[in-house]
Amino acid sequence: MFRSGGMGGWRSPAAGDEKDAAGGAPGQASAVGEAVGSVLSRRGLLRWAGATAVAAPAAGLLAACGGGSSSSGSRKIRLGYVLPRTGALGAYSAVDTYVVAAMRTILADGVKVGGRTYPVEIFIRDSESDRHGAGIAATDLIFKDKVDIVLVSGTSDTAIPVSDQCEINQVPCISTVAPWQSWWFGRGGNVDMPFHWTYHFYWGMEDVVSTYVSMWRELGITKVGLVYPEDDDGHAFASGDFGIPTISRYGFTLTQVSQSGYQAGTDVFDQYVARFREAGVQAVVGVSQAADFAALQRRIHAANYLPKALTMSKALDFKEDVRALGSNGDMMTTEVGWSPSHPYRSSLTGKTSRDLANDFETTKGLGWSPTLGFVYALFEVAVKALGGATSLDREAIAAAIKQVDAQTIVGPVAFGSQPNVPKNVARVAVVGGQWTKVGNDFELKIVNNSGNSKVPTDDQLKVVPEQV
């Protein structure tokens, strides 16, 4: 059951805390856990964020794209989008730029709002893979580009500061590609005082835990080691209320190395490997950037330590990052929120998930990513909201977002319609995926559909091969 309060989920277990509790079905876990306490006032956070960015809007960031200012004679719908185009999270930009280009074509005839059809402009701003940069990008969209809605994706480090800016400046915002607990608790969310302007759809940690547990049980794994960075995504994974430590409820033993996460970009993984090996850890799990995961893998293999599974979120989103691992990319496991196998269609064109994946690969020459479906769905949800708004007044748009019930390429999205989630959140199910070497390349196969039986599996789950 959801409790009001702040970010009790950010409490990490004590260093070296190892638990072994009686098991139960993964689905019995509360979606929110028992998040209690408050480490940060939501209003205080938003006040700080608004003051720092609004006081001095940046002038030197990426210029707005999509046609510049509206002509004085005609009102246009102005969609703003913040993405990590450059920096450590730059891999997301290939997906984002493809979707933006596609939407400019799909929405070329305009969108109907309150009985009138308006042309659409899309403005994009670069977060530079930096939290402060993301906040400034949002501020520029609000005050320079004067957008009607802000859209954002690309991990919690992008979604949270952008959402904060929109909340304090009273601009409708829709976000995705961040665990919903990270987005909610990381912003000091309070169910007794829900956000008014900002809405989020994505999977939750309860979905990830359930899917991981199901896969590990299939491989006979009982001992798991957790590694995570010191950031919002890492805090969600390390939460004792709803994150990976909750696997102790299902009969697993969890090993952690410290009370806090590692600093991204620093190779400190020898201590993790030594501790995991000593504890007999059979599966290493976590969330990290691709470069950090590659460094962890090098340490694992240098120590001749071979867990049955390496299960990693975020680092395995893109085929290009898996290719960079060479043979070590084989049999890596992760969650999958969207794939070409998902039985959903675009609400804008009627095309299937496989159509979208194929067109992306043909257009960009890159492998599809689960992120592709969610970024595409971000615009679907925005169009659905606009279609339900009585006018382009911001209050009218925010009210319409709240009522969204959309069938999208990633499945149904309806804010506040599911039990144990805030009114500002729509949960999307996940399935289990495994990267498999096929010839000289890799393919992400669906190997576990316990989280969404509508998605067919296309391979059997396997242990990590011994050869490296």
C-alpha cells in the first residue's frame, strides 16, 4: 500500500548486509514497498531547482530545432523535447533523433485540439548528459521556445531535473525511460499532494525484481551480488523498500559491498569481484552505464570468476554497446520493456512494433533498442492528451494528460489507473531478455514472459558461457 511521505526508498542496506528469508511469489511484493520517511522536501527541491535555472536562462546551449518561432498570424502547437544528445548518455540520441524526425512527418498535417487543427513544431534541447544541463535545457524550452508541453527521456538524470523545472514553472511535462520509483521518490513525491504538471510512464522496480527473480530461479540461482552507481537509478535499484534487496523475501541471499554506490566512470570493481567470489555469488545484478559495466566485466574475467548470470539494466539497452563487449556480450541478461515481438501498434500510424524496429534499423543502420518504443510512445501520449484538451491553455493540457488512456506502441498507458502507483504514474510491464551471439553479431531474445504473457518468447534462457 502506498504511504505518503518522501524518499524512504533511498535508504540502502548496511554494508555487507546479507539476508536469507523465506520465499514467496514475486507478484506478492507491493509495487511501492513500504517507503517511509522524507529526506528531501518536494517543495524545497522544486523551489531550489526553479530559482537556479530561471534566474539565468542559458544562451549558449543547443539551438531549438523545428522551424524557429511561430509566425505571428497562426498559433502552433509547440512541443519541447529534452534529450542527452552529447556526453556519457549520447547513445540515446540516435533513437531520439529518429523518433523526432518520424514525428515531424507523422504530425505534418497538424493535431486537433478543441475542435481546431493546429500545425506542430518540435523543439529539441541537449541535456549534455548532465543534471544541471537538463534543468537549463528545460528552462530554455519554457522561456525561450515557449513550448506548450515538455517531453523528456534518457534516464533519471535527465527526466528528474526536467520534470522539476516544469512543475515549478507550471508547464505540462511527460517523461519516460526512468524507473517510476526513481522519478517519484527522487523528486520527493507525496501521494497526499501529487504533482500537478508532471506525469511519467515506465516500468517499476517491482516489475524488474519479479522478472529477474523468475529468470534466476530458472537457472537455479540463490545467491546474488548487487553493484550500482551513486545516482538516482542506482538508488532505486538499491532501495531496501522496493529495489533489488527485496529479493531476500523470495529466498535469495544478497551480497552488497558498501552502503553507497560507486562514482560513475571510476574503476573500483576489484573489491566487488573479490567480495562476490568469496560469498559464492551466482548472479551479479545492477544498473550502470555501458562503460562501467565493461570495466566490471574485465575485472570479473581477470579474476577467473564466472557467475551463472550477469543481469544488468541500462548498460545493455543498445546493441552497439553489447557489440563492444566482444564475446563477453554473449548471454548477458536484462529487462525488456519493449521489443519488435511486443503485440502493440502505433496509435498514430497503425504500424506494428516490428515495423517500427525494422524502419529504425533501415534508417539509422543501428540495432533496435527497448528505448525506441518508449520514446515513440512519449509522442503518442502527448498527441492523445492534446486531442483530449479543450484548448492550448496549459491548465487544459495538464488536465487532459491526467485523463490519458492511450493504446501505444509499448502497450496501454493510463495515469493513476493501477493499484499501488501514484496518480501521476502509468506502469508498463517488462519481460526478460538475453543477448545471444548469432553469427558475428548479437540479438536480444525474449527468454522470460512471466511479466507479460502477451509477449511471446523466442529463445531459452542460458547460463553465461565459460569461454571469455
